[in-house]
Amino acid sequence: MVSHKDQQAEGITWVSPQSLIQLRHAASKLPLNSSKIHARQGGAYLSSFKGRGMEFDESRMYLPGDDIRNMDWKVTARTNQPHTKIFREERERPVLLWLDLNPSMSFATRGAFKAVIATQAASLLAWSTINCNDRLGAHVFSGEQHLEIRPKRGKSAVLDFISRTCAHPVWSQVPDYRQPRNMHLAAARLRKAARPGSLIFLISDFRELDDQARSHIINLSRHNDLILVQVFDPFETTLPDSGYYKVSDGVDEVGLNTANQRLRSDYQGRFAAHQEKLKKLCRQHRMHWIPISTQDNVLEALQKGLGVHESKGTQFRASK
């Protein structure tokens, strides 16, 4: 069981509210303005966000050159004069964090637990959200436990997210790797709550992403900007050097002989296939993909994934 009294483990196996609050300074280096972001869509090329959603402003008389798709047919029928709808960009954009704290996230062979890296990434994005004067909401889930925070403005929204995430039972319970992940239920709840035009960060290792969850995510991508932040441990990509290792899930223990070349090849191939499936999903449905290793600097990984870097003329600019 993880103990919050073990201060040496803070930032490795668990996170404190204080450490996440301190990330507000680093978040100034991670702007979420659509004009400054060029994120990767499951490959080497970059693509801009759609930007904030559009909301109806008023109807006016149709003018030559107006988009016929915006015709206001109700007003046109009532007045017998062609009218078109006028839209304006929303002053605020909902930003939603979908944070996976399932048992597989309580794992690392180096750096910090995937759950810690994911929570730090979510907190950086949360602080950046309010820096852009957008509204912050979150869905934090693990198995049957699901925490939903409705979008709100201001510093209090971030503090509420941090407080409730750090109080999640996952930080004090022994992980049960046999419990169902229920990612399809978490995705369904997110789809029901998300408002068109939202910017949504899905932060997970995406293990056991079933067809139902995938379908909900695809539907979300049609009217929102989706960014898949994939957190992984280097051990998941390649087995360690030849040797005999004991591996345990906290209940069962097995031996692993990494000198077996076929085992090494099959193991590496499974992760590569999993990652390629995520990248293909993003390419096909115009979603963005950011990989973060448990030994990465989280801020730098997010900056790289979002195509943001420092320049001499301005503090940050978009990648070209």
C-alpha cells in the first residue's frame, strides 16, 4: 500500500497537491491558443487545432457570397425573404481532461508511475487552460470509480481538480490488476458531457481500448479537438537485457527469461502494434497524438507534442 508519509516516494508513486500547484509557473510555457498550436496527428506531420467553437449570434438578410449552408430557413419562411445565420467565435472554450488512473497506470520501471506522469501532464494542461481564459472540466476514472468535474473558469477550477484527483483512492490502495478497466463506460460518459467545440485531452496508456470506447472517441472527434496523450514505460516497449526476471502483479508471480529471442520479438511487436493502432486512429479521424515516457520531462514532452518551442523573438511560437 502506498503511504503518503513516504515523502521519498512523492512524485514517483504518488503526487501531492502542493507539487501540482507549483506547476502553474511551468504552464506559462505551454500555451493552448489554437493559433500557436500545431500538434501531431498520429504521424510525423503537424496539424492545427480547429480552434474554439462557434455559437449563433443573429440572423440577417442574405447577401451574395454568403454560405448557403448557413441559411436560416425558419426566418426565411416567416418573412418570405432569404436570411442567413451569423455565428461568432465563443469567448470561452471548454477544455476537458480525461484522466485514466486504472491499475495499469500504477506502474513504472524507471522515472515515475504512469499515473503520476499522467496527473502531472493533466495539471500542466489545467493551469494552461485558465491562462487562456477557457473553462476547465475533467473526468477522472479507474474501474468502477468515476469522478466528473463540470467545466468552470478560474484558478478555483484547477485547485478543485487537483484536490479531488489527489484524494482519489488509487494513491492509497494496492492496485488490483484484475479489475475491469471500463474504458468504454468512461468514454461514454465523456461523450455525453462534452459540448461541441471542446478541446479534449485523453490521458492514458490506452491498454485494452475496446471497440466501444474507440467508437465513442471517434464520435467525439467529429465536433471537438481530441488529443491522445499516451503514457508508457520503456519496459513496455522492449524487454531488458538477457536474464531471468521475476514479474509480479502484486498477487501472482512469474519468471521471465529475456534471453529468448522469439519472446523478445513478440513482446516488442505487440507494443509496436498497439502504438501504431493509436496513430492510425488519429490519422483517420483528425485527432492528435502525444507520446510521453515515464522517464520524460513532462513539460518538454507536451511542448514537443503540441509543436510549441521557445524562440528569441517571442517566448513561444508554433512549429512550421
